[in-house]
Amino acid sequence: MNLRRSAAAGLIAVALAVTGCSAAATPEASSSSAGESPAAAEPTPEQLDLTGEWSWHEAPDPEQTLTATITTDRIEIFWPSFEVGEEGDAFSGTMDSALYWAGSFTPPEPGEDTYTFISVGDTEAMQKSLLASSETEKEFSFANGGISFDLTIQGATKTLTLTRD
């Protein structure tokens, strides 16, 4: 039972850090194509690549930040690791990062530099995580080098923006 209380205390600390910040997290989009003349031979549009490791770099404590792994068509977001229990407790130590979101998505088409997508949650994977979202779908938006999404904890919602590591 002490482990459960310690894990809950750790989650509450991260939740307070997430919901306690009031600064806007989503940067405004800018247009760089205004005034450019069309090229004689249009280059082949590049595929927007979202794959890789991402983090919430605006976290109050850089050691306690959400991280994400994105593959071609899947996104997984994790809560940070945190200490549980007290020294000498049978259940003391470090709790590994916990899954917050796992879901699939359709990758962007070539030529897109902003992209909004709905990720369909992997409910089977998220049911195994005490700290996972209960949503079945989640909207994500990529713009200006960041992926934004809404995170809701106990009725408080904050838009977080992940940036590539």
C-alpha cells in the first residue's frame, strides 16, 4: 500500500508541475512562402518526418519531463521516472517511466509543414498502465518544430508542446 501512496504522490507532483504552469505552450504559425516566386522546376516535396525522440522541454524540472517516442505511424508518451517509498522500505527505489499514451496515426503527406492528426489509442497497452490516459483518441498538431496536445489531469487541461531531442 505504501508503494501505491508513493507512486500517487509522485504523479501528483508531476501533475502539479504540468497544470501549474500558465504560459501558452503552442507557438503561432508563420508563413515563409509569402512573396516567393514559383520555381521553374518544382522540387519533389519532402516527407515531414516526425520519427524520433521528443520531450516536453518546458517542464519546471528538466529531470521530471514527459518524453515521447514516435515511429512512422505510432506515438507513445511516457511520464518521467520518480522515486517511491522511503529508504529501507521493501518497495523503495525508482519507479520506471510510466506509459501515458500509446496510439497509431496516419503519417503526413509529402509537402506538409504543419500537420494535425488524430491518434487512435492502443487501449490494451494503456489499460496496463496506472498512469495512462483513459481517452480512446487524442488530437496532436505539429507546427514550428513542436508537437502539441492537451493533457488533462483531474479536470485541469494544459496544452503541452514536445520538441525533438
